[in-house]
Amino acid sequence: MDSCKIVCMMSSSLRCVLISAILVGTTPQSWAAGESGTAPVPADAVSEARSVEEALNGLRGLVASFTQTVESAGLPRPQLEKGTVYLMRPGRMRWEYDVPRGKLAIADGGKSWVYLPEERQVLVAPLDAEGSRSGIALLLQRVDLVGSFEISWGGGHERGPRPLLLKPRAPRPEYDHLLLTPGPDHLVRVLTIFDPLGSRITYRFDRLRRVETLDDDLFRFEPPAGIEIQEIPAP
């Protein structure tokens, strides 16, 4: 199981698709329209992608506030969650939720835990050794954006910074494409992951702070007493 499944587990309303992975297949035409096509690759978009790649690969760690929005036909309205993320590359992260309070997702580079206090449950899964298949894994591993993706500009920049549209050069089962909005320092500020089922997950990062080290205890998890532990096997 790779880090794309962590993303699935971090939204409890989407846990039912954990095994098959939410980030798979193709994207609904209504979302893709105007975002991809056969136009020549814009050189300025490729140049920005190289700058994002350089910024990410030069990053050791960061702390940021995040807002996570899940939009799905199965939800009556967008599901909003938020908190603080702690990241140490490669492969370690901690998503500490304020909304819903107490929810926690941790990866230590080898295993992941998602603690859902309202359900008194912990989901535990091994991480894929490659660890680089899902959209959120751009933050976790060394990336080759230009080599791995077809690069173009996405829509929606009239109201803010222009997002990059990243379409995998080789088809992937985890997601169809990504929209990535970088900040002035070329680090990711907004990342939207599109799935084939009419759903998308958007992460917005604010108050980013680069760090060279973080306490190892942030990436450890001890299940509370009396909590159900559900082991998710590797595929």
C-alpha cells in the first residue's frame, strides 16, 4: 500500500474505497474540460514546473497549516477538514487535525496510522517502498515533474495564481491528473488530486515554515487503550 491510500484514509467518509484506492482512473469530462488538450506545451509552464521541482527536491522538511476539502457526489456538501502538517523528507509526515478534533494521520517511512477518535479506530497500513505514486507524495519524495508529467497551465488563474496541470506521461491507477499552484518560493500552496468517481481532494497550505529537523516523536504513534486496530494489507 502506498501513500495514496494515506490520502484516502485521511478522509473518513471515503474510507470505504481504501483498498481499491480513491485516486484511480480518469476524471469526469466536466472537470477536465479546458484543462487539457492537444495544444503545444507552453515553455513558461515547463519552466515553472522545473522551478517547483527544484524547490521540492531542495526541501528537507516543513511545518504548515492545511485545509483539506473533499468534494464528492456521495457527499451532500464539500467536507472541510483542517489542521497542521509536519513533513520530513523522505517519507515521514504527520497530519494533526483541529477539525475534526483529535484525528491524526502519521507515516514514518515504513508504515502509516490513521486515528479516527470518533469511531474509536486506528487504520494501520504498510507504505510502498517506492512511496511516490500518489499526488500527495510529491511532498514526500524526490520528484521529476518534467520527466514524469505532461506539463500545461490549468484554469482558474483569473482569481489568483496560475496553477500547473500535471498529467502523468504513463497512465496511473491512482489518479488522472493534478492541479498544483506554487507560491513565490515555488513550493506547493494548493494541490488538487482528481479521481475517476466524481471526487477530488484539495489541499491548501498556509504559513509554510522550512525546517531542517523535527522531533522523531512526531512520527511515532501509540494506539490508545481500548481502540480497535484495523490492519490494511499491502496489495
